[in-house]
Amino acid sequence: MFSFPVHHTFGPHATLSYTLRSLGLLFQPWKWRNGNEREHLRKALQQSFHGDVFLFSSGREALAALFRAIQLRSDEEVILQAYTCVVVPNAVHAYGGVPIYADVDGDTLNLDCADVERKITTRTRAIIAQHTFGIPANLPRLRKLCDERGILLIEDCAHVLPDDSASPIARTGDFSILSFGRDKAISGVAGGAVISRKSDVSNALKNAEDHAGELPRSVIARYLLYPRIYFKTRVLYVIGLGRACLALCKKLHLLIPIVTPEEKKGNMILRMRKLPNACAALALHSFERLPMINAHRRNLTRFYIEECTKHGWNVIPGVTEHLALQKFPLFFPNADRLRELLKRENIYLEDGWTGCVICPRGTATETLGYSPGIGPKAEGMCEKILSLPTHPTMSMKQAKRLVTALNDLTAKC
Ligand SMILES: Cc1ncc(COP(=O)(O)O)c(C=O)c1O
């Protein structure tokens, strides 16, 4: 029987309305770089998250701009967690800072606060609290720790944006970093922001944004094509032509990789670019639908929890049914094998967050200051993780198909 592919990465935000919006923008090139949408997005984020908002062409640039704005010195340390994306330590390195890795708490996949405390030194300048996959980090404890020691708290909200105005997420840090990447909490295909709650740093960030360059039009055009390509590719996967279509798009350089080979080696090109107005328009489109997107994520989270209970699959304590998860983490000793077998069912669960503590696989971990043994819990769990999608284009019907396939396979393997 024909079925749409289940996936993490085939245009997770590319719903019909999102794809139509991106196509509309594609045919209005005068709106690509400049227009009102960027200011509307800034204002909307400012109102929701109470801080000064500065927009850049990616979350990693926003983070690097922040390190420059706080004048991070070359001997200063930034504590971050061992299970993270390579672009995060790259941004610390970019201005000469030293990334110090703390292990994860196995209950939440977030910073283990006891290990953070052990790793604080007189050179610690900041702690990055990543809300991994939308599971809240221990903000009260990290805030207290930072206040007591005069350390800056940076929230990495790439994976989550709350729709509830009482949520402490994206409101507790001295700074919050947002990403509008293609698979993040909200999406502009690309883009990022810093929310600053320190006025002296805000001045430096304003200067950084004002002096940022523009992305080439050819890059903006490819970002706008991205939802259209995947909207079509998902249909082609139904008749077995999806892979060929993607290969062709890659050959024609229509798809821009999320992480470049240079970034995987631990290098970040230090260049700040403005958030293109077209990406801001798409991020705004997403942000206006945040309550709906998060309600959808919560529904799928609830469904997966119920199914896990039924099938005896262990759910980590940090995952609860009121969370709008960016993806739902599960653990199986043979996760790689299961992912491979699921492909035969048109189910693609590779998301770049498996088999690595600095993701994706194949990053130069030693160059990035990570040596085996620093984060034993992170090293153990990343081998066993198998995450289930919760994104806007993942339907409940697909979730049911996925759970059935997973159950059949775990019974056999
Ligand atoms: C946890 C985390 N933080 C920050 C980023 C940076 O976001 P961007 O892709 O917009 O640079 C990413 C993703 O790439 C991420 O996964």
C-alpha cells in the first residue's frame, strides 16, 4: 500500500500553507532582503519574550554575535552540554573561548547540574542551557548557580518556543538564542535571533546587526525553494522516486546543508549576515501558528507516551505529556539497526542526533575540546537513541503506522 514517508528531515515545517507562503515570496524578489516582516517578527518576539531582539541569518551567527558582544576573552570558558550540535561549540571557539563540556542528566538529556557545578572555575563566563528536543532544562537551579557565581546564563531555545506566556523558557536566561532553521521550534527555513536582557550588551548586539552583511540572493532563492522541493519529494517517495529527486536536487546544488564539512571539522566562518526579510516572513508565519504547532506536538507526545506504556518502552522521566517536544526520544540497544530496517517501511528516522555527542556523526570532537569519557551518560545514550517525529507535517495516522512498525520490529529483533 502507498504511504507518505515518515521522516524528521524532509521539510518538517513544509505544510501546504507554509509552502504556498514560500512560493509567494519566491515570486516577490523585492521582498527577499528588505521589507516589513523582519520588524514585525522582531516586535512579536520582543512582546512575547521581554527583551531586545537581534536577528541574524542563523542561530549559530546569533550565538557568535553574542560572544563578541560580551567580549568573550580567549581564556574564558563556556560550559555547555555533551550532547549538542557542533555549531554551538564552534561559536564558542570562534572568538577564542574554551568550550567545557558537562555530562547530561539521563532523565532529561539536558545539563547535569551537579557536573556543571564541578566544572565551574574562575574562568567560567557563561553556561548554555539547551532545552534538548523541547525538554526543559533545570532553569531554577542554573539561574541560582549563575547568580551566585556572577556567570551569564544563555538559554539555547533552538528546539523549543513556548506558546504559554507563563513559561520560564526563553524568559529566564540573561540571553536566549533562537533558531529558525528548517527543523526547529519555528522555521524561516534559516535564521536566528538573540534575545538580550542586558542593556549594555544590547547596544553591542545592535551594532553587530546594523553592520551585518546581506546573504546572496542565490542563497535566499534556494531557501525559498526548499519547502517546495520537499513538498513534492514527499509525494515522489510514495511512488519510489523520492530518493532520485533528492539526489538530483543535491547535484544541482539546490539544497543547502545544515552543517558544512568545514563546520564538522570545528571551523566557523566569522561572518555576520542579516536575517533575510523573506526568512523573517516565514518565521513569522510559523510564530503566528505557534499555539497550533505546539498543540500538535503535544498531541503526538501524548500519543507516544500512551503507546510506550502499552508496549513497555521506557520513557525518560523528563518527558511528560504537557510538553511540545521537537522530537520524542526513545532508547533501544539496537537503535541503528531498527532505523535501517524501518527504511523498508518508508520510515526515515535519521536526524543527525544519533551515535555522536557532538552532532552530527563525524565531527572532529577532539578539535572541539571533547575527549572520550568527559560525558559518559551522553556517550551511552547517543548510541541507543531513536527519536520519533512530532513536527507539523507528521500526522497522527503516520504516528500510528510508525508505532506499529516499531513494535513489529522490536518483537523480531
Ligand atoms: C541545540 C542547537 N543550538 C543551536 C543551533 C544553531 O541553529 P542554526 O542551525 O540556526 O544555526 C542548533 C542547530 O543547528 C541546535 O541544534
